[in-house]
Amino acid sequence: MEDYHNYPQNNNQGFYNSSAPEQKSNKKIWLLILIPVFVILIGVVLFLFMNSSSKTISDNEFSQGTSLQLKENKEAKFIIDDEEHTIKINSVSDDSVNLIIQSDPIQTDIKIGETKKFDLDNEGFYDIQVKLNGIKDGVPEIYVKKIHESTCTENWNCENWNSCSEQGSQTRTCIDLSSCGTTKNKPATTQSCTYIEPQDISECINNDDCTQTCTNCDDGTYVCAYSSNPLINQKCVECVTKFGCVDGYDCVNNSCVVEEVLSPEETCSSEGKYLVPEGMICNGGSVSFHASNDGSFSCCSVQPVPVSVTGPDTILDCYSEDLSEMLCSAEDALGFTDLFESRLASCEISEGTFALGWEPVMGIFRGYEIQGEQGENCNVRFWFLENSVIDSSLLNKEMVCGYDSSKRTAQGVNDCFEECCSGELVDAILAIQQ
């Protein structure tokens, strides 16, 4: 009789079944370790990518002009004539940055509110315009725009207007002393005029009053002949060609004719133009300027339109690029001077822009920083704002002026120049006046 013994089957089964929970536990531990490590690695890669990548300015952004924020040692790429260039913030200070533009490196400092232009290929034309809008929390905001402007500065010298023809027009010759080959800022060479029929008046005498001189005349035997447009260059003429007539007559071609006084509307109408009233501008038309007993006025070849600019940020916002049109009200323009005068009276530490007297007609607009009291004086830093008319020798220069309590008015600033001020800008102004 056989003995049957119940041996356990699959002896190994109990062993493997007992180790399965342990393997699952190990897998969970590894997953808990690897998942955070994997997430951290992805974060590091993304951080490095975002901080190492440079911004690319699109062609449309570049052509229209765009503002961008770049941290120190960061750069942006742009394309000019199928060639890639970069603009990089090399270093940042409180009120300026140091830029590097390359492929051929150009390194320059630029202050807040300052605009600079660069010729990247040395072909005689500026390719890019850069302005530092501001610096916030150590991060500069710059404005860049693609341009194509000649690096040559036109310097037009015009002869006097010839006599008014019977057809009611007169001409003159203008020559660019810089020979730039461009005519962007060329003054007008033809204008309308009122022809006056000469009359036989015997009282026509030589005007021997040669006391008026100007800085670019050789000596006192010359006088300044001013054009009707103050922006056009003055010209020196010999005194012997200046004649005078008795009251009520004008001297025309060395003959005295009855003086004809036209109202501003009649003057503009005689030119086939429209009078530009207060609060309106000549939008897109040609402009002629005139002086009258009641002040100055201008005539426009097209119907004037209402002023469109309100709430100007700087004094330059109140003028067109060639300074021929007012783009905001006279009150807004004068408000900048009134604000400066108010701040100066109390020596309030502040910054802003303004213009004095006839400075806008001469293309001069000031930036200022009232720095505060120093002894009995209030110190003010001045510079000139860039526009299409101002002499380039006055740009990127500064002067610091100290005003005691008796000079803290706009007129005091105007009168106290050489006595109160010092700096490169003073030397540049004096060089022009000599």
C-alpha cells in the first residue's frame, strides 16, 4: 500500500509572492525621486533658454519703430540689407546706458531722452535711430527704428530775393555749402509777391545808417538783410544799396512808391494762400511767414485745419519737424516756460523742457534739470534738444548755471548767460556768436 504524502506544490510560489510588494515599493521610491529631478532639469533648461536667447526685431517692427526692454548684457537682433546686426546693452547707470551695435562694433553712451543715429555700413547714410526712453528698476527701455538719412548736414546759403515781377513772383538762388547732394532742408527759391507799379517821386535818399551789423559780416560797412522767413539764412549786403523814402512811401528798385499796407488776410490772398488763424495749422501745405504791427502771421497754400495735438509731453511736441507749424495751442507752448519759471523761483528739484522768447524761431529748445540750492545760488543744468534746424555744434553739450534770488525768472536766465553759466555749451554758443 503506497503512502501518499501531500508535498506542497510550487514551493517557489510562496517565495515570489512574498517579494512582489517589496518590488512595487522600490519602484514607487524611484519614481518619487526621479520625477522631481526631471521637473527641476526641465525648469533649468527653460530658464537657461529664456535668459540666453536674444530678441529678434521683425522687419515690420524695425521699419515702423519699436520699443523694447533689454537687461544688461542682453541683445536684440535686426536685419539691414540682408545682413544681421545686434544691439546690446553693455552697461547701465542711473541716467544712461552704454550700447554696442554690431556687426562692425559701434560703442556709445546715450542718456535718457537722447536720440542718436548710426551709419552701420559707412555708405554716407544713417541706418538706425536709437532713443533711450527711460530706465526702470535697472532695465533700460530703448526705441529703435530703421531710417535712411544722409549723414551730411545741409548748409544752405541764399541770396536776397530779386525784385517782384509783374507776374507777382520773385526768385532767389540757394547753394548748399556742404555739397550734400540732397535738398531735404532746402529753403524755398520762389515765392509770391505783390507787384507795385513805380511812381515818379523825387524824394528818394540814401540811407546812411550803417549801425546794424551781424556776426557773420566782415565789418560795419555791411548790414543784415532779413528775409520774411526767420529760418532762412541772413545775408550781408552793402549799406550803399540800402535806400530810404519819406514817410508813406516804400523804396522799390531805388524808386519811392506809395506804401501799401495789406491786412493779414489780404496779404495771404495776394499770395493765393489762406491765413492760418490761432489754433489752426497748415497741414501738408507750403507756408510763408510775415510780420505786422500786431505781430507775426503765416499763410498756407491749403485750407488750415484745427490743431490735433493736445497735452504735449515736451515743448517739441508743439512744433512740426521743420518748425513751420504750431501743433498745439500757444497757451500749451507757453505753459512749459511758465512751469520752468515757477520751479526756478522756488528752486524745485525737477526736469523738463521749455523755450525762451524767440528761441523757437531760431530752432532752439532747451532741456533743463534744476539741481537744487548751492549756497545762495540755484543750480540748473541746460542742454539743447535735437531738431531739424538747430546747429549740430550745440548738440550733446551741457552747461550749468547758478542763479541768485534776483535772477530766478525766465528773463533772468536769458540775461545772465556768460556771467552765470559754464560748460561746453557756453563755449559752443560763444563760438557761433563770434
